[in-house]
Amino acid sequence: MTNQNGQAELPPKTCSIERLITKGDDIKLVLEGRKTATRRNGRYADVGEVMELEGKQFTVEAVYSQSLGDLTDDHARQEGFESVEEYKETILSYHPGMPWLPTMKVWVHEFHPIEDSK
């Protein structure tokens, strides 16, 4: 499996796709079409893998590594937030005591709905 740019092999998954989106607020954002990506500290899916949320299916279209310091407001909007600052505050509220380090790498999982799913 290659990364977003097709340049390198991806490491093995660290978790299953079923654990990619689990918080109720995030599920709602995905179902509303306001969340089209999620960032995790591990790799949860392969490109082409299908995620199901409340009976609706989504295909993973890209998986790649990104530094927190490279996040833009456009990336935050992919996550369902208005700005990087809003995204950062929310993530840190989920993980008390976790530092926000610009050099920290996360795995980006971009997805889109499968139109004919229920």
C-alpha cells in the first residue's frame, strides 16, 4: 500500500477501521457531510477500505502522515471545525495533559460517502 503521493509503503495498520470514527459528535458530522477526514495517532485504514456509520458507507480515499504544525484552517474544516485553534482545543479536551507539538506526526484518513449506500 502506498501513501497519498504513491511514493512509499505505508506501515501496518495499528487499529481497525471500526475504531476510526467512534464519538457521537464526529459520527453526526460525517453523516452531515461536514467531516471528510480524521487524524489519528495511528493508521486505522487502508485506501479503498469501507467504513460504515449508522448504515451509511464511506470509502477511504487517502491515508498519509502529516505534522500537526502543517495543519491549516482548510484541514480543520475537513475535520468539521472552523479553524485549527478550534480543532486543537477540542483534541486537547479529549486527551488531558497531551501536548500539542508542531512536529508530532498524525495519520490523516480522508473519506467520502458511497452514494448508493443506505
